[in-house]
Amino acid sequence: MYVVTVTFTLVPESFESFIKLAQENADIAKDDPGCLQFDVCWNDKDKQVFFYALYGSEEEFNECLQNEHSVIFDQKTEPMVTEKQSKIFSNIHMA
């Protein structure tokens, strides 16, 4: 399994708009081939959003990044983000 986490620190005024776009993107991504889970979590106090996504393989994840919904999400949210940190993990129980 291929696990991706992304933490976004946001411009405070953009928090609500970002959350809406993130949830719309996650709802579409859940139907992408190879996507087994896509969660959006947030911390209102720190204005941070955390994505947790589980894919069958790195290739399937990379294909998702090229999909129209991912490209549009990145374009729309870029001015809302002050910091973005991605990490890749393997699921121990499924490796």
C-alpha cells in the first residue's frame, strides 16, 4: 500500500474556502482507480488541513495527480496555501 499525507498551512482568511474545495476534491478522488481512502482533516485553531490518502501503488497515486480534478484543485488553492508538506509511507500491515 502507498500512503500519502499532505499538511497544508493556510492563509487564515482562506480556511473555509479551502476546506470546501478540499472536500470536493476528496469526494472525486475516492472514485479514482487505485484510491482506497482519502480523508480531509483540519485544525481550525492553527488553520491547518491534513490529507490522508491510501492507494494501491505509487503509480496509481501518480495517475491521480494528473487527473483534471487534482490539477484544478492545485490551481484554485495555490494562493490559499502558505506551506505544504508531503510525506510518503508504507502501510505496515499491508506491505
